[in-house]
Amino acid sequence: MDVKESYNLLEEIVTKGFLTDIYNIDNKIIVIKTLNEIEYSNVKLFIGDDFKELAYYELALSTIIFDGYNVLVDRFDRMKELVRYYKNIDVINFSKIQERFKKLHYKYLASLKYLEGFSYTDKSRYYWSFLGEQGLSSEKISGIEGTGSLGLNTVQNNWIVINKKLDQEDKYNVDFNLATFIASSMNSKGARSASKSYEVQRNELLETRKKISEYGYDKARYEKERSIEEWSKPIKSREDMVRELEKQVSGVKDKHDTFIENWIKNQRKLAEAAKENVENRQKDYRNKLENIDESKIEGSRLATPEEIRELDKKNRYGIRTGTDSLEKYNKQQNFVKKVSSVVLKADK
């Protein structure tokens, strides 16, 4: 639901007090509407603890026009007749009209999100200027007799509160300007400074409300709160501690929890890969030892004096011997031992 559609719904909910839909059953035109909180409490008076009757009485109370007759004129006298009618219609028609009723209610609830933005629009202030609190849900606005006795819904009550606050701000703005005007005769510099500071704050507030009316809600505040909620907040109060404990008990994870879990998983994968690499190298080395052809191995013997002198002569002229290969092998073995010890510690 976009902002424009929501504002159109809110305009109807605020002025008339309900949303309506039309359904045709066997050439009988039935007009249903949303129920307000007072009407929902009246449903309980009819059904008591028998919740099997809830759907029938909801539809009966939501019906305002039945086959061309205005039910609101004597709705409580006609309740039993309407309930009996909805019980006797076929299942398909009952399911369809009940689905229509539920969709109306969902639209009503969805519009609550955009109520603040609608209240700051020029159209909303226009309705408040000539309707006020007493003109809502009147028969002159809805054109249906009996709507004045339905009472106000939650949207209307909140809309009234917001508009009263806005009226108080307008009055305060006038009083402040008069006060600074009088003060300027005695202290013009101080009055000018106070007036300038007030105008800056006032303009910032009006700019914020302009944005809210554009999106239907305070988008900047919503995005900021959502981004903060995605990460762990510092605990500064008992409420913060309760919030964090509830998140832990319910299993809700923020970005910090997800980051730590991914880091632990990554470290475990690296340790397992290092361990597997060492085991494969050890396995290859054992296979080489097992596959050595012993017939090609020369037997050991003592070096002759001539061989010793020849070897000593090669070392003098800087010719590399097998000592370098031995040192390289020892370094590799030390590295393998270190990696193995790290892997074992990681597994623990």
C-alpha cells in the first residue's frame, strides 16, 4: 500500500469513521463496513463465551445496508435476523463476504502506519478546521442515517490528539512572537537573538514534518532505529538489560551475533583444512616409504680415506653438499610439527 492510497483510506476513515465494501448475494445488495473498537466490544456482549458465533455476529454488526434497507436505524433490533441470514446462506457466499470483511479490516490496520504523515498534510488540517472533534462520523459527512451513534475509532482518536497538539503549537507560536515584540522595546538585541534561535528550531521542525507527510511516517528515524537494532546496543539501563536478555531467550540474532558466528565457522574451516593438509602430506610420505624398492638401496660401508679427502676438498671450494638438503628437511619437519600443534589446539 503506497502513501497516496493510504491517505485516501485515512481520509475516509477519519471523516466517515469506517471503510465500506459492496457484495451481491442472490440479487440482494449488502454493504458492509469496518468495525471500531466499541463495536468489537459489543460483539462479546452478544456471543459471550460462544466463539463459534463470532463470525456471524461480526458480519451482522458490519452490515449497514441490507437489500436497500438502512440497518443502522434499528441495528440491534435486527441483529437476530441478520445472524440467522448469514447462518443460512451457502458456504461459498459466506466465505467470500467474510473475506471481504477481513480485507477491509487489514486495510484499516495498515493505514495506522501513515496516520502521522496524513495529520501534517494540508487536507488533514482543512478537515480539522471545519469538522473538529464533534463533526466526525456525522450523518452529514457519511450521508447514512445512524452513523453518528457508532462512536469514534482509534484512527479518529489519535488524529484528534495530533491536531490538538498542532493547535497548541500554533497558539504558542503567536504568543512567542507577541512576547518578543514587546521585549524588543526594552532589549532589542536579546529579543532578536531569542527570535532567531526559535525560528531556526521552528523551521527544522516544519522541514521534518514536511518529510514525514511526504513518506507517511518519519523515514529517517525509522531507518536509524532499524540500523541500530541490527547491531548490539550498549547496555546503559535496566531496560537495555531486559531487552538483551529477551533477545537471547527468544533466539533473536543481530548483526553482531551473526558476525561472531561466521568468524568462528571460518576459523574452524581453516583449522580443519590445515589439519587435512598435514595428514595428506604424512600419508604421501608413508606411501613413498612403503613403496621403496629395497633391491636398489646400496648397503652402507665406511668411507675410504680417498673419499674423505675428496669430500673435504669439495667443501673447501664452496661446493654444496647434502647438508643443505638435511637442514631444509629439518625445517619442514619443524613446520609440520608447529602446524599440527595449532590444529590440535584449535580442535580442543
